[in-house]
Amino acid sequence: MFTKLKKLYFIDFASQKVLSHTTVKYLVVNVLLFAVPIFLGESQIIVGSIVNFALIYIALNFKQAKLLPAIFIPAVASILRNTVLGTATVYLAVLMPFIWTANGLFIMAIRGLIYKKRSYLISFGLASVLKALFLFICTFVLVSLFKFPTVLLLAMGVLQLATAFIASILYLILFENRKVLK
């Protein structure tokens, strides 16, 4: 075991190309998904737009198990930061499974619609509506049944839709210049 650890210690990642270009992009996007809610946690519009942009990027550029961390990382980082929704942030713990499901729906809807040869605009728009509608309905049920704060309806409805649309528009603008994204 010591020899394996020693071998790992002496690897020169810069010269041996151990990390491929794709792996580096994947790592950067996932670090971004964690860092943005941690360091920019105050504004849901900014954080949500960047996170949704990264989710779109991952949906279109990676597959299989590489999709999974993107579904979970942003919500976990938001809980750790504890500032996105102010005093209502504690309710994110209960909403987390729904947020994870919504992120998964968002990614898979984009992938499915693009696979069916729908335009990027239609794919992103429908996926955004699906994500926001799902989160709003789940939050509405929790607010109605368990007296969660009504501010969550705004955060998990209109703001989710707005951030997904902003991310979609930014992605479409940058997609025209593929050099930025590739």
C-alpha cells in the first residue's frame, strides 16, 4: 500500500496528461456548482442563474454517472452556506429531495428534448418550466400542509423559472460562439 501511495505522490499531472481536457472541464464545472452557492450565496438570482447554466452545460456535455453530482451539489452547498433564503434556509433541508429531483428533471428534459431534435430554445424553455413547476407544486403542498413560510413559494416558483430562463438565454448567447464553451 505504501508503494501505491508513493507512486501517487510522485505523479506529475502537468507533464503526464493524467487529466484529460474533458475531465478538467468536468471538475471545474462541479467545483463551480459547489463554490457559487458557498461564496455568492446571498442572491438567489445570481446563484441560481450560474447553477442552472452549469446544469445546462453538464446536460449537454456529459453523460451517465457524470450527471449525478450536478444534481446534488448545489443544494448541499446552499444548506452549508445557510444564506440563500435567509431565515427560511432551514427549510431547504426538507426541500432538498425535491430540489434534487427538479435538477434531475431539468437535466434529463434538456437531454431528452435535444435527443428528439427539438431546438435548444424549446428544450431549455420546456425544461425550465418543468423544473419550476415541479418545485412550485411540491413547495405549495408543504406550505399548505405543514405551514412552511410562504416566501418559499416565490423562491421555488417564480425565481426558479427566472434563473433557469436567464441561464438558458446566457447559454444560447454563448452557444453561438462555440469556442467559449468547448
